[in-house]
Amino acid sequence: MTQRALLVALPVVLLVTLAGCSSLAADPFDTDVDRDSYTVDAPIDPDEITDEREPTDTDQLLPGLPGDETHEIDTDRLRQEHQNALGDQSRTYLFETETVLENGTPLADNTAELRHDPTTNAYHLTEQLNGSEPTWRGYGDDFDPPVRVEKWDPGDVDSFGRYEHANGSVQYEADDRGFVGYYSPAESILLRAESYDDVEVYDADQRYYRLHSTTPREHDSDTFVEDTFEVEVILDEDGVIVYAKLEGELDMAAISTDFDAENMTATHTELAAVTGIDETTLEEPAWLEEAREETETDTEADDSEPESE
């Protein structure tokens, strides 16, 4: 399957410039992927939010959730409240995209952690890329797809990326920004549903609001097998989208001509979560000095090469 074909299968919003992102997975991230670098608090576990109650005081509902006059959920208003609640607080975003063919072949199993400090526009990104078609943004045909990526951008000086490959080799890139894999932020998952069921209210360690939908927007209805699309979104009492999950069965034959077999499907899941609000810290990675030396050497070697006539 070509990368272009898989991108059609994953109609997500790509955050090309991480430093300017405002929102950016779980059950909670139940996977075998190596997460040794994920040292922040675990994302919220939806199964642990169990004290559901009937909403009786609509004045306590978040802006964008239905009040007395309407049962409609204003997703644009919820997005804005999410951004307002995060403000300039530091935070950690967690992501996952997984696509597995019905025969068990994993096309993509991408996970990412993004630590972000909006006050300085600094971020530290870690990605793990697995599967036969992990969908990545790279440097061309001469750059082997990596299995692990780290990027460091302090916001006020040069950024660097570290690329680890399956054979253990490592490459560094200067002035390096942006995700390598493809992920949906929580806000985008929220907008993938055409409409939502009634709001469920939970009082656990704090109040949570849970939204559920099985109604995809038009562009998703063409790619997901009928009646398999499902979105779940959880907001905390401040309005932060702390958890969002999309899942369903993709009709691979409808997505790409690379799949000749009729009725071939793939289980597809997208997860996004935010944690460590106002508690996330950023520290220079241990490999930063080596990255500076390696990229400086590469630059000097390029400058010394004679120009071709």
C-alpha cells in the first residue's frame, strides 16, 4: 500500500508546526509499544469514570453543551472552550493511530508524546512508528523511514531532530520541526462526528462530561463500513478535552486500488489525550550536544564541496 493511499484512509488533521498548536491515547493507551519515555501522568482511563448521574442543573453544564432550550451540542464552542481552558499552561499531549488489516497485518501503529510550553513555544516530541505503512513525513527517498523520532525545539534557538532506524543507526537533522507520523488532535476527533447523543455527567475526582456518537460526517461515511464508526469524547470540568477516541472498520477496497480483495477491512483507531496541565516540564534531551556536533559537521562538509558546473 502506498503512503498516499493510506493517507486517504486516515483523513486526519496534521499539525505541521508543533510550536503553534493549541490542542493536542488511551484505554488508556493499552498497547505493547515501548513507552519508556512517557514519564508524565497517565491519561484518563474512561473505565474509571463510573459515578454517572443525571444532569439536573443545566447552569453547571459547559458552554457548548445543551441547555434547557436545545439538545444540540455546539462542537465549535467546545473547541474554543478547550483552548481557553488550556491557555498558556504547560501540557503534555498523547496520541495514537493504529490500522490493522483483518488478516492481522498492522499497517500503522504510531504513538507520540508532545510536551509543550506555550509561554516560550518550546516543545519536546517523541514518536514511535511501527507497522508496514507507518505514514511518515520525511526527507525523500534517500531517507529511510525511522522507527523512533525525537525532536527538540526550545522556541528561541535552533531545533533538532533525532531519527533512529530499525538497524540501530541514528541520524540528526537541524532546523527540524513537525510530526513525522500522522495523528488527529482531540479537537479534530470531536469534529469527525456529525452529531452526538445526550451528555453523560460523571462526578469522580472531579466532574467529567462524556459525549458519544455513531454518526460520521460525510467524508468519513464513505470510508468506514456502515454502523462501525464510533467517537467518544470526555471533557473535564474546566472544558479541556482530556480524552478523544475514534474507531471503526475501514473499507480498504474503497480506499485504495492496492486492495483487490472484495470486502477487505481494517480496524482503525485514533486516540488523543492531554495530561500534565500546568505541571509539564521540559528539559534538554541528552542527545542534543551530539546533534549539534553532527549537523555542524554535515554543514561544513557540504560547504567544502565544489559547485558543479
